[in-house]
Amino acid sequence: MPNDNVQWAVLTGASRGIGKETAKMLAAKGFGIILLARSQKALSVLSEEIREQGGKSHYLSIDLSKEEEIADAQSFFASFGGKIGLLVHNAGIVKVGAVANMDPADWQTMQDVNVRAPFLLTRLLLPLLARPSQIIFINSVAGLRTFAEWGAYSVSKFGLKALADTLRQEVAAEGIRITSIFPASVDTPLQDTLPYNWERKNMLRPVDVARAVSYCAEQPAHVLINEVHLENNAGIF
Ligand SMILES: NC(=O)c1ccc[n+]([C@@H]2O[C@H](COP(=O)([O-])OP(=O)(O)OC[C@H]3O[C@@H](n4cnc5c(N)ncnc54)[C@H](OP(=O)(O)O)[C@@H]3O)[C@@H](O)[C@H]2O)c1
């Protein structure tokens, strides 16, 4: 297992979309990347690509909606020997629908992946993180305001903001910085799952969010960036 001077970054939702782009950018900046998602194939291809470019990468196939899978990952993370300096909570899912029609199972899965998993993973990793270190939460404009049919997602993302804001107060003295990034719509595979016909060309690109993550990650330990708001020209979304 890793035993060198590289600083490692744990990145969830790394198999596609914003996560994949962020992984490539952070690797190019010199971070070793620990890629997390369910799709083993996509992770192994990306990991290989990062290594071929001269970067360092490991991956873990994990279903973040399952508490026992997160708990089981403890020894995997511990094997990085306290050299994890960045944790990016990026994995997220959306299923839209009016409150009146929302399937309670879909509601629950969104809470499990979007806010419970970041809580569980943070709790697991806090004792293993380097000092100083940094935790970045990929939130959403829907974590700041509500939209019809986006209730379940907004509940999870408002909760994610509350988690980040609370954590910031609890760990600042230990030298752990907490950032929430709130993008408007981003042209990723997530958009393919939505029942809307939105114009994609004015949306943010995954690389725009990756750049924001990378900018935050490169700041020295005395610079605090609590929030980044990324808007676009596509309208509200
Ligand atoms: N796209 C947008 O318009 C937009 C706007 C604002 C904020 N965001 C936020 O940005 C983040 C990334 O979104 P994206 O647009 O890049 O989405 P995406 O293309 O659908 O990618 C989602 C990622 O999350 C992972 N994931 C989903 N369920 C998981 C689970 N149960 N366990 C582990 N990993 C899981 C997926 O990997 P596997 O399927 O392989 O598990 C995938 O890597 C999300 O938090 C999203 O809410 C997106």
C-alpha cells in the first residue's frame, strides 16, 4: 500500500461527471487520488489513465448508501498512513417529483447518498486525516433555495450545507478547513436522468467545478474559503 510523500485526496462519485473531471485535475496538480464510486470498471479505467499520465491513484468500489460498506472501508483508508489531506464529498443522486407523488424509497435513497454518506464518511475519516487538511462538499444551488419537484434533493442538500457549517465550527481549531461548493446546473450524465429538456450549452461544464475544487485545494492552510457559488448563463438552473 502507499508509502511515500504524496498527499492523498479521497474523492467520492469519481466514476463520471464532476467527480471524474476533478480526479484528473487534482491528479495533474500532484495529489494522489483515492477514487470512490460503485462502478468498478469505470474506476479502474480512470485509475489507470491517471497512472499513465504519471499520477498516483487507488480506487475502492463502494455503495455509499450502505453504512456497513463505509464502515468496512476503515482499514483501506488507514493504510494511507495519515497522509490523506483532502476529502471531497461529490457523489450525489437526483430523482425529481412533486412531494405528493414522491416515492418514500426514492426520498430515502437521496438522503442516504447525498447527506448520510458524507456524514458517515467524514466521521470515519476525521481521525485519519492529516493536520492540516481540508474537506470539500459539492452541494448545489438547490442547497440554498427550493424549486418545485426538487423537494427531496433540496432537503438532502440543505442538510449537507448544515452538516458542513456545523463541522466547520467543530474542527477549525484542529486545522481542518471546510468548503461548500454550490454549482448551478452542470452538463453531466446526471442531466440525462432528468425529465426536462433544458438547453445544455449554457450550463456549467464538469471542468468548471473541478477548477473550483482545485483552486480551494491549492490554498495554503491559513486561507479559508467557506463557500463557492458557481452560476451559469442557463437561467436559474
Ligand atoms: N449536474 C448538475 O447539474 C449538478 C449541479 C449542482 C450540483 N451537482 C452535484 O454534483 C455532484 C456530482 O454530480 P454529477 O452531475 O457529476 O453526477 P453524475 O454524473 O450522475 O455522477 C454521480 C456520481 O456519484 C456516484 N454515486 C451515485 N450513487 C452512489 C452510491 N450509492 N455509492 C457510491 N457512489 C455513488 C456515481 O458513481 P456510481 O454510479 O459508479 O456509483 C457517480 O460517480 C452531486 O453531488 C450533485 O448533486 C450536480
